[in-house]
Amino acid sequence: MYVNRLKGLMKENQHTQKFVADLLGLSLFGFNGKNEFKANEIKKLSELYGVSTDYFFSELVAKMAIK
């Protein structure tokens, strides 16, 4: 899902979980347990990594359309 895309972007940019958690205003503990993000968090992540918000969902949406 889109969490895997986020992990990939973090790795490419050498961003730690703490860095991203701080950007989103989350504790590291709260970030580690997240598997879904709020719309405003996705917007911040898309701005940080220079991708569209659709980037995080395109694979998920395609899988849902097939069902």
C-alpha cells in the first residue's frame, strides 16, 4: 500500500522515521504504528518529496478497481 511508497521515498532521500514524524507533528512511537495517514499528512509528504498526492494511492486505487 502507500506506506511502502513512503518507505521507498524515505530511503531514497535518506530521511529517518524521526525526521518524517517531526514534520508531521507525530511522536516517533505514533509514526511507527501508523498504516494510514490523514489527508493533511499526505499533503505534507507529497510536498516534501515533490510527488502528487495521487502517487501514494495510485497502486491502491488500481487494485480496488480490479475487484
